[in-house]
Amino acid sequence: MSKIKRVPAEEFAEHAAEYLEGHDVVTVEKDGEVIGRYIPTPNGRNGKVSSTRLPTGRSDDDLDWSKTRPESRASIEALRQTLQAIYDETGMTEEEFASYFDTTKPFPFDDDDAS
């Protein structure tokens, strides 16, 4: 899961290659003021698809992220990674997982849980 690191500009400059290869969001500060942020973007090297299909058939790559705060983007990416881990561990599809949140359907349970 990604986390947000706060580093002085001098440290970021000295260790830029390490930060750019990492998975953490980096807030760069100079004299105690935020002067920039680095937000890594998944590039598919791990073999997983990084974009999410939206109900409209568009992907999140089509969205305008310019007005989204970097902290929010980091939270969204952390959620995306958590969901992907759930899909990988359970073998569930996104649609199967989403069906658990459909309040018009009874919640599935194990036979051992039935009373």
C-alpha cells in the first residue's frame, strides 16, 4: 500500500532516482512549504491492468484528475490495490464482489452460518 512521504527538496534531489522508482507519494518541501508532489503512476510492469472500467464503459484513464488532490489520488490508488488483492486472493471478479453490496439481494453465507 502506498503512503505519503514528506521530504526536503535537497533530499529529493539527492535521491530522486530512488523516489521515482518507488511506490510512495512524495511531498517535496522547501523551508517548510510544499513546493511539489510526486505521484507514481502504475505502468503495468507488474502485469496487472491499472485502469478501472467505469459503469459508462470508459476507464479511469478518461477521467480529468487535474482537480483531484494528490492525497485523494493516493487514497484511491490504495483502494484500487486493496481491491485487486481481494480479486487475486479470492478469484472473484469485480462484478461478483460488487454483488455483495446489492441490497436488493440476500447476502450469501456459508451453510454452517445458516440458522
